[in-house]
Amino acid sequence: MYHPLSLALLPSAVAPAAATTLPPSWVGTVQGRLAADAALHALSERLASSESATLVLDGWCAEHQMAADPKIKAERIRGDERPAPPEVRTLLKVSATERVGYRHVRLRCGQHVLSDADNWYVPARLTPDINRQLDTSDTPFGRAAQPLHFRRYTLTSQHLWSPLPRRWETLPSWRWPHRAEIDVADTVIENRAVLLLPDGAPISAVVERYTGAVLAFPAPPVAR
């Protein structure tokens, strides 16, 4: 069994202050806000129960018809190298001198950036083919490493934004915000996790930031 250290060991991410607007069908009524909140929690549950965030987003993109080609594509941000800090090396159980790779990747569904992630990984615990893909292509880590049958150990999962007002369960509907649209923060969910080989050896530590674009699809119809 993998015994995680402090949840604070993975570096913190700063959520952008800007906001995006959802499609017009997401209206800022009580029903619309509850539907948006339910969709975010449904995505969180899928991420928590899957070993690969990439595969979850593949399904999310296809199910909600968010692109003509509903397959997640990775956009690697190059020139943004971040050496593994001591805290990450501790999580990955590597020495101060062992090589740790780094990738900053955005996962796209068509024109929508659904997540932005920092990924530190241990090349020595991967195969030559997987390392080649990680070094020379934009293939998502989860897709490249899938042959290793890794499992995911979530350190923390946090909703950074909610469409619901504070203490919403105690408010009468007339006191809820009644705006025409729902403005959603750029970062709505942050997950921190370690990916482990079947023998428990850690191969990757990730900080994943899921964007408001995960709701960039028509809202479900509201019952009248």
C-alpha cells in the first residue's frame, strides 16, 4: 500500500482571476445553477474512480459532443521547465540526483482547454517507448503510460468554484442570484495525485487544474 505524505507536498497552483461565460443555455436561475453544480460533481466522481484523467476527459468530450473529433489532444507547453522540488522527489521516492522529467500539458477537446497540468515523472521506471513518446510528442502521459497498468492515488481533490451561492441550502429561491448568465472561474477543480505501478512504485506526481470549459456544452433541459 502506498502511504502518502502531507497533502501540501505538491506545489500549489494559483487559480487565474479571470472568468469565462458558459453557453447561453446555462442560465443563472436556481435550476441552472443546480445543474451546473451537478455536472461538476459528476466529473469529479468520474475522475476519482478512474486511473486516467485523459480517458475520463475523452469520455466527457464525446458524451457532451464538445468537438467534431471528440478525442482529447494534448498541447505541451515547452520552454517552461520546472525542476522537481525536494517535496516532489520525496513523493516519487527518488534521490536528489536521480533524473525526474517534467511536462506542462493542456488537454484540449476541440477548441476547449479542459485541463492544465504539471506532471513530474520518473523516466527510469518507464519503458523506452513511453519515454520516447513523452520526449518527442504531445501524447498525454496517461495514454502513453497505459501499457504499464498504473493506478492512481488521489492526494486531494478540491472544488475551487461553485455556481451556488453561500449557504444555498438555507436560502429561499427568491434570494438566489438571478443573472442571465453564469460566469464561471477559469479554474473550477484542482486535483493532486500520484500514479503508481502495480508494485506500488510511484512513476508520476501531478497537479491538475480543470477549467470552466468543462461546462462548454449546452445545458440539459430544465423540467417545467
